[in-house]
Amino acid sequence: MRPSESTNLYFNQAADRLGMAEWLRKLLVTPKREVTVQVAFERDNGQIETVLGFRVQHDNSRGPMKGGLRYHPAVDLDEVRSLASLMTWKTAVVEIPYGGAKGGIGIDPKTLSRKEVERMTRVFVDEIHEIVGPDTDIPAPDMGTNHEVMSWFRNQWEKYHGFNPAVITGKPVEEYGARGREEATGRGVGTLAVKLMKRLNVRPEQCRTVIQGFGNVGSHAAKFLSEAAFPVIAVSDLSGTYYNPKGLNVTEMLSYSFKNGNQLTGYSGAERMPGEALLEMDCDLLIPAALGDVIHKENANRIRAKTIIEAANGPIDPEADAILSAKKVTILPDILANAGGVTVSYFEWVQNRQHYRWSLDRVRQELDRTMTDAFENVWQQSASLDISLRTAAFMLAISRVQRATELAGMSH
Ligand code: NAD
């Protein structure tokens, strides 16, 4: 199944429940604009490299469109289209005044030097600067991009349009970035895990937790949860799985990874296992925080976790979702679970527009409030209609976008 088909399948399950008319479904799944551009840049050896860049603007009925920039070899128009629509539903679930967009370049940035990434980013901006801006479409970091790429993006865009740091979020803190943006997605995942487990009557100390991925999202989620007394018994990254049935020393692993180029390679304070062992471990809570489609119909029946929080985008494919739902596994969907990042991006944009800085405490408080309100709404909707948390989250999101569309005059 192509990525956009998976997203639209979830959309249609919720639209069926809402009894949505065919014309409106078509309107809401069709992106407003899809742009493919040539990105031709100079390699360090003087050769010209040509790659494709994409920006898909899915929907702007609730506000300017918002979504990351991904540099990864798997990036193509269909993947970007799917991620752009997920952003529309994500911003609607947490009720921040944005629509959804996504962009990227189909290249592995690890094969480029820093200067090459900079030149490529600047050419990409040359090609798309007219369609992005603080009131239209605001990019942010995603896989393969970081605050430095955001700085180059902003600098290049401002050459055409003048000073306006609100054109992009995820900037360095000392250059109009927001305090707390880096930790935001993992912290949001942790906050929701605490709420969800309370609802499921599982005490933190009993909740054996395993996390796939120890990058930005996974490591901050691990930190938050171990501080909240959850035994984090396994984490994995590209170098393998690290396991301790009594609970890992997350603080030690964070400082090891930080000193070791954000990798756990060589860490000796835990039992080592192959990377793929993690997903099928006996645990109470599984948090996939690395890649999409890691749980599929081949391994879904072997998953032993009772609860899964989708920290990555699309880690469970729709066939696996059906298998796990039949096994009564509780799944907190990505559009809610990882919305902490876009929420603090929104706070960054607000601060940029007000020329004012919030304290880290204020960012954390507002993030906590936003995630808690969204969780409670989704939980109530799911309980009152006896539907999955995923369908409940999609229903809430779609009905908000539908309402905004109708208020804009689009109705039959
Ligand atoms: P990252 O690049 O910082 O970290 C990814 C981690 O996954 C690394 O530790 C890497 O070693 C690990 N990994 C990669 N392949 C693996 C494999 N096969 N098995 C085990 N581990 C593997 O990325 P990130 O920013 O933490 O993003 C992770 C996921 O969360 C992505 O799906 C991303 O789209 C999603 N997400 C991120 C944010 C954000 O703010 N960073 C926001 C929303 C969603």
C-alpha cells in the first residue's frame, strides 16, 4: 500500500463514521498544491548534482500550512503527500491554528558534506520561496534536517522577502528558536504515556517500557518516562537493542550517546540483542520512535506489548493495525502521539511574531496543557462511541477541518 493510501484509509474509516458526503471527502483528501522542483547544486568536487525537491500543501482551512522538510532517499511525491495530510489532521487534533504541509528532497544527506547540504538547501529555497511564508506555509525540521538547515533556509528566504524569522520553525535557540523545541516531541510522547497508563490503570512502576529509536524523539521520551518512574527496559538504535529487565540507566545512556555522535554503538551497560528483537519483546508499553511501517502483517501477531504509542509517523501499517486491534492492543495514534513537536513549533512562531521570548517553564506548561486537552477529548470520543483511539482522533480532526471549510463558504 502506498503511504497516501494508508493515510486515506484511516481518513475514510473516520469519514464513514461521520457520514461524510462524497464531495466533501474528495475535497478534504485532495491536496491544494503539489510542487516538484529541480534542485541542481554543486558538489565539493565541482560536479553538478541534480535531485528532486517536493512541497505538498494539503489544506489551509484552519490556518497557514505547517510541516517538516525531510532529506531522505525514500522521499518521493507520494510519501510527502501522505505526510502533508497527516499534518492537517495532527494540527487539528491538538487545535493549533494551522493547516498541513510537508516537503523534502530525495537524497541521503549523510552522503553529502555540510557545505553541500547548505548549497542544496539554498537552491531548494530559490525554487520554492514564493509559495512558503509566515502566513502561508511554514516549514520545520524532520528526518535528515536540523536547526542548522532551518537557519540556511531562513537566511536564503529572507534574501528575497526581508527579515521574518517566523517563516520557519525549529531554528537554533540563539537565532529566534524556541526554548524546549528540541525536547518537545519526546516530552509530548512521555506526557501522553503518563495520561494513557493512568486511564488504563497501570501504575508507572509496573509499566515495562521499550522504545525503538534513541534519536531526538526516542531519547527525550526515554528521559521523561524514566524520570516519571517508568522502567525503560529496552531501547534500540541503528546499532542494536540494549536491554535490562530491571530498567536501563537512561541518564548514563543519554550522556554516552551524546558523546558518541548520537549513537549507542559500544555502550556496555546493558545486555545486547539484535535490533529487530525489540519490537517483539514482552512489555507493557511499546514506543516505536524511529521509522514508518516497522509493524506490518508479518510481525503483528508476534507483538506482545499491550499498549503502543506511535511516536514515529506511521510505524504501524493498516493491515497490522487491524490485527493488533483484534488482539485488543491499545494504540495511541501518531497524529496525537507526536504532535508535541508541531505544538512547540507553533509556540516558536507565536513568539517570533510577537518579538517576545517565553521561558522554558512556560513552553512546558503550555505544551502540557495542549497535549492533555487533546488526549482527554480523544479519550472521551473513543469511550463514548466505543471506537479506537485512532478513529476517534481522526473523527475529531476531520470534523474541525470540515467546520472550517464550511465556515469559509464551501458547502452544498
Ligand atoms: P532521529 O533521526 O533523531 O532518530 C531516529 C533514531 O532511530 C536514531 O536513534 C536511529 O539510530 C534510530 N533508527 C533508525 N533506524 C532504526 C532501526 N531500523 N531500528 C532501530 N532504530 C533505528 O529522528 P527523530 O527526529 O527522533 O524522528 C523519529 C520519528 O519521529 C520519525 O518517524 C519522525 O518523522 C517522527 N517525528 C519526529 C518529530 C520531531 O520533532 N523530531 C516530530 C514528529 C514526528
